[in-house]
Amino acid sequence: MRSLHGNTHGLKPNQLRRIEKLYTRRIPPHEIVTPEFARQLSELSHETNRQIGALIDRKGYVEYVVVGDARRIELPDFKRVRVAGDRFRGLRFVHTHLRREELTRDDLTDLALLRLDLMAAIEVDERSGLPGIVRSAHLLPSTAPELSPNGNSKSFSFLDPAVPSQLDVDFLELIEALESEMARNRRTARRASNADRAILVNVSTGFISEAEDSIAELRELTQSAGVIVLDEMIQRRPSIDPRTVLGKGKLEELLIRAMQLGADAIIFDRELQAAQVRSISEATDLKVIDRSQLILDIFAQRAQSHEGKIQVELAQLKYILPRLVMGQTSAFSRLAGGIGGRGPGETKLETDRRRVRDRIHRLEKELAAQSKRREQRRKERRRHDVPTISIVGYTNAGKSTLLNALTQSEVLAESRMFATLDPTTRRLRLPREREVIINDTVGFIRDLPPDLLEAFRSTLEEIEGSRLLLHVVDASNPRWQQQIASVDRILTELKFDQIPRLLVFNKVDLIDKADLGARVRSVSIESGQAPVAISATNKKTLTLLLERIDEALPRELAQPTFQ
């Protein structure tokens, strides 16, 4: 006889034997529950004053018998057993309710998170112990859930309540129809794109407007990583839950939504602690990605040069190292491929810490050697007194497009975040026949992962010897002020804040003239210096920029000639 699940403490031996006999019963596959089985459950619940339930497979055999208390019942933990995205678990749960209540929130949460075929609750008559009406529900497998009258997504379908003898639903036919719809929806979605599909989550203790701006940027990052955004969720809380970030109810809502939409991943708009990743992963088979890991993934996709790949791998290893859980199954074991698990830094999580540290040490030595070679090149330029200008700015501000326009180059320039990782150096002739070196650099971003910033420090050293920085700003971006502040903060962290700076408003063709004027005045009043307004795609607007660059460079600089 198989053992019982749940709390059996205090039950009499004869009660235990009768409950265990439920394993010998078989329900006809097309029926949700028979009157005889419902009566057995009800009488046992009435006698023991406990909820009692059975998980029944599609052949009608009882797989698990579960005992609860008078108010609730807790199902066995088999969440870690994977279920195909277009199928349910193959088990329905039939249990008793002693207080004539509707299906509870816990019932519906278990139905969704465990992906049960059906959740059914039998009322127990408090006097006779006989079964009353049966309330049942199943999930709606739509990729675009209907909306209920109050505006919330309708996750469940409730069958008409009926006494056991009048349940006329063909259970197998119902489940097969639902799974066919799930499979059809999933095939349609996959035909449209083979990309990963994710739900974005922002949990904030600040203003909701700041959270909306932040998740809008996360959406851009996600799309730059080649991931389809299915939905977004914002929760404002007095404090961040140290275990799961979200509150318990919101986490359950998120996981139900992810299951409905066929999501592959949940992406959080913050850096998660290893314990938080594990706690969230205990409830779901989905990948759990944080903002830092998403940025690392984008860098892994973009890295082209040998040095760039080393820098990305180093940052990935430093990110993963504190999250390795030795001797346990880590939540990161799901990240073997796709978003969050690609690139030169992809690492088996069974790799022990010592080997990871050794690899980090080797990469750091290699980057140090690269840094020395860069310094030699900078010394050579300084020896010839060739002034250097560096283009800096927020990611996707149009820095590479500007470099191409100024120097007639063909550097990769795309309207997506972090299109440029490897620094590019070109020559530029100014109006007064002076020639300079101009650098295109990797874009900055708010809360750039510290490990990534550290790994790219050797590349960013190209900025160090610059006589002038062109701080390029996407003037059409509604978050332009925050982006300026983020770049200023990173330049200060890198100790480049003493280098003279020229603010360049780019993409002015995408903004109303009145709005542009207001933004220019705002910056002029605040900084005492008027920004140069340009469109890097319109060379006619670059004349003033070249004149301002010429004026900003010290007059005593020699007039170098390139051979």
C-alpha cells in the first residue's frame, strides 16, 4: 500500500486503513468523479474533520491520497517534474470542503502552478457527511487570455456546479480539446518566431513613473537581446521581499500569467541575489533572468573582437561565481542555452569555484597584456602630439552613426542597444586643417553591472588621454535627462570627469522644434553651456559641431600631419 501525503497525525489506525484503501479505487476515465468515490471521501472527511483528496490520473487510477486539516490541504511537491508546454500534468485533484466554500485561492493557485488537469471540490454535508455539489475548474490555455468584466485576465473556466450523480462532463474529451488548443497556440507562436519569449517584471519602492521608465528601458534591452516581450508587470511595495522580490500573491499571479502565455523566461528589472533566484525557481521551470544577466547576454551576442570576447567572458564568470551552489541543484542549471546562457562565457554550473577562479585569473592577465599594448599606442600618439577626441554617451544615442558621418566610415551602426562593443578609432580633419583621432566607445547604461564595467575598463582607458569628450545624447528619448545623469555618473566613477566635454543633442529630426528648444534652454541654464543640436543622418547639421570641436580644442596644439 502506498503511503499517505499530508498531515496524518492524530488519525486512528482504522481511519488510516480506510483512507489508504482509496488507492484501490478506480474512476472511469471519462468521469470526473463517481458518486461512490465522492461518498467515500465525504464520509472520511466528516469523520476525521479533515479535508481529504485524491490525485487521479487519466486512466482513473489514484496516484496520491492527501490528508489536510479542516481548512486547507497541501499537495505533494512535484513541481520540479517538468511538463511539456502544450500539456497539463495528467492528474486531476478531487478533494473535500467541510465549510461549503467555493474553490479557494489556494485551490486555483495549485491548479495553475502544478498544471493540473482539473481541480474539483466536493461539499460535505455537516450533519450527514454525505457529498453535496461538486465545484470544478480548469485552466484556460489561451495565449491571449480573455478579460473578465473587472478588467483582470480570466485564467480559469468554472464548470457548472452539480452533485456527483449529475456531472455530465466527458472529462477526457474536455482535456484533449484543451491540450489541442494549447498545442495549436504554441505552434502558431513558434512559427511566428523561434526567439525566447519573456515577461518583464519591475518591483519598485519609488514612484510609479520611475518604474514605468525603467521597465520601458528593460523592454528595449530585451528586444535588443532578440527576446519577444509577452507582457510586463509592475509592483510597487513598501520594501523588496528579501526572498522572492515580489509578494507571494503577485508571484503566483506572475507564474500563472507566464504559463498562460507560454513564456520561456521571467526577466526582472534589477539584479537578483542567488537566494532570490533559487526561491523563485522553486516555483517554476522558467528561466529567471535579472537585468545584469540580460545585459551580459547582449554583450555576449555583440562581442566580435578577441578582446571583446575576453571581456564578456570575464564579466560573465565574475557574475556567476558567487551564484554557484556547490553540491546542490542550482536554479542556474536551466540556463544552458538561449537568453542568459550563451556567449564565450557560457559555463557548466557543475564547474567548481577553483576552476572558475583560475579562468578569471588567466583572463585578467590577458586583458592586462592587451591594456599595455593599448598604452603603447597611446604613447605613440602623444609623442606625435595627435589630439584625441572620444565619443561617449548612453547606449543607442547614435555614437557610431555620428562617427560614420564625421569620418566617412562604415562602422556598424544599428538602432539597438549596445550595437558597438569594440572601440573604433578614425582620423578626422577639422575646419582649420587640424587633424585629430576620434574614438567611438561602448555605450553606457544606468546601473551598468559593476563586473562588466570592470571588465571593459581596459577598453575605456582609450578615453583617458582624450582632449575632449563628445557626450552624445538622444534628444528624442523621453528619458534624456536621466541618461545624461547616468553617463555623467559613470564618467565620474571612471575618473574621466575632468576631461572637457561638449554636449551633443542627436536625433533632433525626431523631436518637435518647440520641445527641442525647451531642452536646449534647460541644459544651457543648468550647465552654462549650450549643447550642439544635430542629426547624425543629416551631414548639413554637422558644420556647427565641427566648429565647436575646433573651438573647444586648445589653440596651442600642434598641427599634426599624417603620413
